[in-house]
Amino acid sequence: MTAKDNIKAEIDSINEEYLDELYLLIKDFAQSKQQLKKIV
């Protein structure tokens, strides 16, 4: 399995009520990585 497959499997097992919070964490993580690319 790829990392993306593992992440998708974990997301599928998470209770629906936590998905909004998880989305915000993922979004913040992705944005921070994009900002690092701009700096370098």
C-alpha cells in the first residue's frame, strides 16, 4: 500500500464527527508545505 492508500484507509475508519477537524489539519499542513516551497 502507498502512503496515500494508508491515509485513505485511516480516514475511512474515522468517525464522521471528526472529519471537519481532520480536514482543517490537512489543509493547514498542505499550506505550510506550500509556503516552505516558496521560501526555498
